[in-house]
Amino acid sequence: MELSGIGLARRLEQAELAAASACFACWAAERPESGSRRLEVAGGVAFYYGSASPLSQALHVGMAGPVTADEFQMLESFFFGLGAPAVVSLCPYADAGLVGLLGRHRFRISHFEHTLVRAVPPDGPPEVEVPSGVTVEEAAAPCRRLWARTLMEGFADTEPLNPDMVEMFEVFAGAEGETAFLARVEGVPVGAAAMAVDAGTAMLFGDSTLPPWRGRGVHGALIAGRLRQAARAGCELAAAAAMPGSASQRNYERHGFRIAYTKAILVKDGM
């Protein structure tokens, strides 16, 4: 199986877009008053959840072919018209002309993001040692609020717990094709994560461990649990995103993932 090149990039970017689209559809249906919007443009989709939301961005842009100046203007206008900065996730395998458009329109690089990938053996990945007492379970509907709160509490050491984001991820947990996972120690939630499946590709995302439990194998247990589920679902590939040099990247690499490519996240503030 090819684990490099434009064919792989198209498959992984499409799987990411499918997961994002499923979450958006679920949110828009459950919270029509939220003001969320989406626009299909330039071979991708621009999502708007609010001017300050980290989820407001354009994905898969330029992956289907050249992007015209008019399409790019539509993308910019979509975000600016809603009072939000324009954010584009740029895959290095996107049409080369997109880079020129981003430069001419004075987009700046916000940060970089690795896309990691590994093959999923039909009988599942090799068993890995899970720290004693750590269990991983699917978060069924009654546990979705607990899952969402645990997920966001894992990020609360860098920013205050946001009740609106807890509500949003609780809704996301019910998106088509998505499975939420909760890690516990002696019944107490210590970590959370999610997985979405699209055309034989499992996208692993939403990885979060409560600060007191970091470095104790919780994240690794969540990765292993999702890989086993990916094998049961018949997936051939598993993919994830991680910040370069992060603990998340190292944990994924310990579980057989490698960097497929690195994306740039570009931003332009509204006029």
C-alpha cells in the first residue's frame, strides 16, 4: 500500500474533510440558531462556527485542481463577511497556484501541522502494554457530556474551560461516522479522543489527557484503542494530526505512525 505521494494526500485530506463535514452537519441540525455557515469553494469547504472559533477554517482547498482568482475571492469574502479572519489549511500537495494566491493576498503562516499515517493490519495492531488500571471505552450517548467535558478539561491548562466548546463537542460526538472514546482509571475519566471513518481511512483526532495524568500512558492507551476499533471497522489506514515536536507526535510515532506531510495553516485578518 502506498504511504506517500499525492494519492495518499488526497485520501487523507478527503477523510479529514468528511469528518469535519459530518461534525458540521450534526451541529447545524442540532443548533440551527448558532449562526454556523459553510461554503463549498475552490475544491474544498469553508466552515464558520464563530469569529473566534478555532474550527472556523477552510479545508481541502486546491486538492481538486487549480483555484481561480474568483474562487479565492469568494473564500475570503465568506469569512470577512461574517467578521472572521480567513483561515486556510494548506496541504503541500494542493495545486501550486494556491500558494501564489495566498501570497498575493497577504496571508501569513499561523503554524504548521503534521499529518501522520500508518497502515492498519487486518487483525489489528500488535498489542501494546497499557498502564495498569487504564481502560478505554466507547462513550455512548449517555456519556457524551462527560466525554466532551473531559476533552476540554484536557486543554484547560492552556486556556480556560469554555462551556460553549463543551456543548459543541457533546453534539459532535453524535456525528455520523464518529466514535468518541473515554479513558478511565478506577472509573475516573482521565482522557478523551475520537475517531471518524471514511472509505477505509480512520481519522484519529480530539486527543486530550487531563494534566495530572500526562506522561502516564493514557494517550497511548487511547491511540491503541482506536487502532483496534479501526481494524474492526475494516480500515486500511489510520491518520492523525499533531503539532511538530509535540508529545502527541511522539506518542503516535511510538504506535507506528510516521509523518506523511506537513501542512501550513495560513491566516488573513479581515479588512
